[in-house]
Amino acid sequence: MKKTIRDVDPAGKRVLVRVDFNVPVDKAGAITDDSRIRGALPTIRYLLDKGATVILASHFGRPKGGPEEKYRLTEVGRRLQELLGLPVRKLADCVGPAVKEAVDRAGQGEVILLENVRFHPEEEKNDPGFARQLAELADLYVNDAFGAAHRAHASTTGVAQYLPAVAGLLMEREIRALGEILEDPRRPFLAIIGGAKVSDKIGVLESLVEKVDTLVIGGGMANTFFLARGWSVGKSLSEADEVPVAQRIMERARSKGVEALLPVDVVVASSFSAEAERRVVAPDQIPGDWTALDIGPTSAERFGQAISQAATVFWNGPMGVFELEPFAAGTLAIARAVAAANARTVIGGGDSVAAVEKAGVADQITHISTGGGASLEFIEGKALPGVAALQEK
Ligand code: ADP
Ligand code: MG
């Protein structure tokens, strides 16, 4: 168990909090989804209540090794100030004499937002000198950026060499919810894995087939499983190279007595387009120049049945190209089934979370992970460097 902010006394301390404020923005730079900022509020409020000075650090976008106007955290600071209902002082950099001075002058209950840590290439290199400069701003380090915990960067791991390091409340919630899935799932445990490609999810499939009672496979990756059965999939997205992986997963499921469910029907289209002609066919009947873009209604029904029997459900990866309305039905049906299940339900993966929100059922899910890549690496059973760097209880 990792120490959290509840295990330390932050009163009168300067606390450096690594948050994940890497929010999506539109072309004009307006924030289109502020859930990552909202996600950090409980930790910030807790620390302020206890009498700390809060210094926030985050990355934002992919600047190319120096300051870029569009990757400044100015807009994020404004939104945070609104949500928090307290002044937030946004600085022009994250290290250096001016930053040090501003931080030293700040009193209890103040909130400072450092500029994008990725304006310094040392951040992603996990440079010890840069990590030390960040550490010198504070007396205590809190990591609440679960979404960045799979990266060993200066602000996610390096700084923990120089300061006592504990988890924030969001980090704690993520570790607990995902940890339960791996270590102590209520059974029956069902996982739904979809998305574009088998090659993106090999580790996830291999980890889950060892743990679940039922494995449901949909989305583009199901096509590779169809290939493994010797069927042709026309122009559908598929990976011939990954057929051995698909075979291995199915073989492992058989030998472990895991029920593996593949689609029994698919929605095929004459081209990859919302305007294309569509049909529902059996997966061994995909016409040569058509492409499978969603699971069919019978599959959605069967998957939904299985989900309704489960006590734990983990879902990653949409069932089809849900971004295009004519191919969203399968994914939305699964989202509704997961939401309606009388089970602990956990969802990870950026597109899967978007799908659940699109279905309007996000509030009926037990835990929606804020970490796309990080949640998948966690489920694969990999140690996340940002978690490993925190102190044990
Ligand atoms: P997540 O972000 O939740 O981990 P992925 O990134 O693995 O999910 O997969 C999401 C993508 O998979 C979506 O962009 C979706 O359009 C695509 N996808 C799903 N099914 C298909 C399909 N049959 N053919 C092509 N792409 C698909
Ligand atoms: Mg994705």
C-alpha cells in the first residue's frame, strides 16, 4: 500500500502536487473537457484545508523542447480558479529564480500553478538536476497524475528522489479500483476488450485471460480473431501478423475454462464512411470488398446478457467505429449494458471513456479511469514508475 496525503501532515508545508491537466482543447485553445481539472480538486481542497501551500505542476500537449504559446497553462489556470472558487496564481515557468521567489513568498492556503513542465526537455529525460530544481520548491511531493504515472519523467518520478512522496486522492482511487480488478475481483469477472487493433492490446488480453471468467472480444480487433478461425474479413481492419496471438489467447481461454465470446454478427459497410451502404452479416460472410465497422445486434444482445450476469466488469475498447453514428450502436449498447449491470464496473482507455460519456451513462459506472495508457499498463500488470516512486505505508 502506498502512503497518501492522509498519512502525512501537510500543515504549513509547501506541497508540490503533480496533476494531469493535459486537457483536450479545440483549435481556438478552449478547453473541451475539464474532467481532469475536476479530478484534481479533492486533493487540492484537502491540502488547502490542512493548511498547506499548494504548488501544481503538469504537462500539457507535446511542446518541442521549449515554450510554445499554445501549450501554456494559462487557460487551465483560469478554469481551475473558476472550479476551485479561489485565486490561482499562474507562473511563467516551472523552475528558476523567479519561480523560487514566488513560491517562497506564498503563504498557507495559496494555490500556485507552474507553467507546463514539458517546456523543459529535461522533464521527459528525467534529468536529476531538473527534478532537484522542482523539489527545491517544496517540502512534500504528492503525485495525483495517474494518467502520467506510466512515464518515468522528472515531475512524475525523479522528484520523488528528493522529497517525501505520497499519493493524492485521485491516484489512490485509481490504484484501488484497478488493483481490485487484478487482485480480488468479485466473480463472475467479465472483461470486454475492443478497439482497433490486437497489437495495441496484446499485454492486456494476455493478462486478463488469466484472471477473468468471461472474455468478450469486439471492435476491429475481433477481425484478427476471425482470421484466426480461417475466415476472410474483406477490407476490414485486421492484422495477419497477430493471428498467432489471437490463437494463443483462444487456446489459453479454452485450457483455463474461460468463456470467450466473439461477435456472431457484424455490421459491414461498402466503404469506411458514414454514407456507405450497410448490411448485417455473419462474421464468416464478410463480402470481399466490404469492411466490418461494428458488432451486429445479435452480438450486442448476447454480450449484454453475459454482462448482466457478471459481478465485476472491466471494459476497454469500443465495439466499432463509434465516432461515425451509423456504426455506434454496438458500442452504445455495451455502454448501457455495463451501466445497468449489478456489478463493480471499471472502464479504462480514452476512447472507451468517450463512448460511455456519449452514451450518457458515465454516472452509472463504478470507476472511470482518468489514465488511458496508464490504466492499460496497470491492467497488463506492469509496475507504473510514478506509482513505484511513492513511499510505502
Ligand atoms: P481506447 O482508447 O478505449 O483504449 P482504442 O484506442 O484501442 O480504445 O480503440 C478505439 C478506436 O478503435 C476507435 O477510434 C474506433 O473507431 C476504432 N475501431 C473500433 N472498431 C473498429 C473497426 N471495426 N474497424 C476500424 N476501427 C475500429
Ligand atoms: Mg484510443
